[in-house]
Amino acid sequence: MRKYVAIFLLVFLPLTALANSGWIEARGVSVIIDGKKELAYQAAINDALKKAVETGVGVYVSAETKTENFTLINDSILTRALGYVETYSVLSVDYDESYCYVAIRAFVSMLDLKDDLEAQGLLIKRSGDPRVVVILEETAEDFYYQGRAGQSAVEETLKKNGFNIIKSPVKDGYFSTLKEDDFLKQIDADLLVLGKASASLLSSLGGMYSYGATVNLQIYKQGSKQMIGSVLENARGIHPSREIAVDKAFTEAARLAAQNLSTDIIENLTGLTKRIQLEIEGLDYNYYVKLAEDLGRITGIDKVYPRNYTAGVGVFDLDTT
């Protein structure tokens, strides 16, 4: 059992260390032109820094995605490599007749890099470009609202953030009896954004209607029995038409909710926080309890959730960063 835990830690810790610390070693090379070693040295340093950032890109983006989006990554990320390096040290410098070779250790700002990759939609592609369906129930308390302003705002915001939105079926009849995971399998989608939007009249003075809207969105992933994210946002809409006032309130609240939910989805699918399950055999109950505390002290493990202990087998869910 202890050997099993040790193997897990040896495999797990190097992966989390890179994401947490951002320290990356890289090598660079440059040709010496007209005997100008100083210029070659600086060019080799820049080459090494670029390779360090490229290694950082690889933490978040698959090799296939990097190949498919080479120009985008090169233009938007690698050309600004120095902007992601907070500090670096030179480990070695070597020259031959034609080249300068350097080795460096650079501290790459992984969060800044992640944010920029996210802005380019590349983190979503790393997760397989999931198919997303949105179903939002929209109601007003004082009249029969037939609009779809909130639904449209959620879909447009997610699409703008790089998500692959597919046509939303109506979750009624047979579909209404299905759990979220089974529903996703039936419609061949990967993620379900399920929500409710409600609007209430705040005032109706001077011929102007003011409505307050609340939008609550939940995200479900195929293959998972549990909700993986949830957001709630509020907004107001004012207009001489009560329908348009509600439209405006739903649109703004839904846009804010979808924007926040986009971050939650990306974090869950490709970000620094991942949930993994660890199963260990040969434990007595006392050690099972103690191991939960010990795992929580490991760098890279954010939270530990003891899930089950049966017949000497302990199961933990680990949130890793």
C-alpha cells in the first residue's frame, strides 16, 4: 500500500510542480555572424526564453492543437515571450566556431499565459472542442413571457468565447424524464448548460417599466453524474414596453452569467484545477483517516474528499492545482 502511494506521488508531483511554480529549463542556440559573440549570446537567450514559454504552452495545449494553430500561437503568444518571463538565470554558455549555446532557468507566468491562451480559444480546443447545448427556462412573474432573450445571450456569449454551440432541443416529453448525463448522450452533446431566468416588476413610473432579472446557470458534463459548475447573476432592464424591459434584463444577466460560466467550464476541462480519484488497497480505517490529512499537505493537492472506505479499500477525490 505504501509503495502504491509512493508511486502515485512520484508521477503526480512533477506535473503539479510545473503548473504551480512556473520554473522551466530551456536551451537556446544562435549563429555567430561576423564574429559578434555578444549578439549571438543575446539571440540565443531570446531563443531559450521563447522555448521556455513554448514549454509552458504545452502544459495547456496539446501537440495537435499547437500544430493546427501554429500561426496563431506564434503571432499572439511566442512573439511576446519576454512578456511571460518574470525572471531567469543563465545555467551555462558554450561557443563553437559558428554557434552560441545557452541553457537557462526561467520563471514563466503560467496564469498570464493561460489567460491569453484562453482568450484565443485554444484551451477549449485542447479539451476536444466540446459540443455545448443550452436550455434556459425564462419566465416573468406578472405576464406570460414568450421571448428567448436570455437563451440567445447565453449562446452568443459562449460562442464568442470559443465554444461550439449546437441547436438546443426542447427538454420535454421523453427527454424530460432523463437525467442530465443521459440527456447529453441522447443528443450527442458533451456539455449541458441548464438554467432558469426569472423577472419581476420593480416599478412602472412615468410610462417606463423597470424589471429585475435573475439568471441561474448550471453546467453538466457527459460522463459525470454531478453538476460541475454553477453561477447566478442579476440585472435590470428599463423600457416603455414591459416585454422589451424584460428582454433587456434577461440579456444582461444572462451575458454576465455565461461569461462567468465560461471561466468555470475552462477551469474544469483544461485549467489548473483538476479532480482525480485515488483508490488505495490495504488500508485500515485509522490510516485511511490519517491519509486524508497527509494528502492535503502535498503541494499541488488543493482539497481532499474522502469518499468511501470498504473492506480495506479507501477512495479519495482530489482537487489538484
